[in-house]
Amino acid sequence: MSPTMQRRRLAALAGLALLGLSACVPPPPVVAAYPPVPPLREEIRIAPPPQAERYAWQPGHWLWNGNGYSWNEGRWVLRPVMGAAWEHGHWAMERGGWVWIPPHWR
């Protein structure tokens, strides 16, 4: 293979590597002047599945999608580890504005 072909091949591989890395980088935080959180909806908690200690009730919550909110209904979910607790997504005052903290396990 000629040196020119080798350089082109390496450049193509480097480009693909950069594309792969960019998929691993989290999106920039959503920052707003004020926290526009809609109120939580009332919902009925259904009965837990068998082996209830392995599950946690994930209450319904509003999920920020970058353009607006969508409602995710409450459900029983398998805990990632015993004792893990669910934290709703919320707005926190940081970086000179309100930053959206997505829902997560802690």
C-alpha cells in the first residue's frame, strides 16, 4: 500500500474514532433563567411484583427532553443495587442559572 493510501486510511480511522468518542460525551447541561417545572401528577401506586424488596417504586415524573417536558408514569423498577433510592429530575441553581438534573438512582 502506498504512503498516500496509508495516510488516507489512518485519517478515515481517526475520523471514525472521533465519531465514536463523541457518542460517549454527555450533552451539555440545560440551563434556564428559572425552573419551569410542572407540578407532579397524582397517581395510584400499583401492587409490587413478587420479591418486592428487589424493586423500588419509581414515582411518575416529568422528564426534560431539551425542548419541553413529557410525563413518565410511575412503575416498579428493579433496583440497580440493594438500598438504591430514586431521585426525581429537578432544577438546581448552578452556573449562573437553573440547570436540569435528570432523574437518577443514588
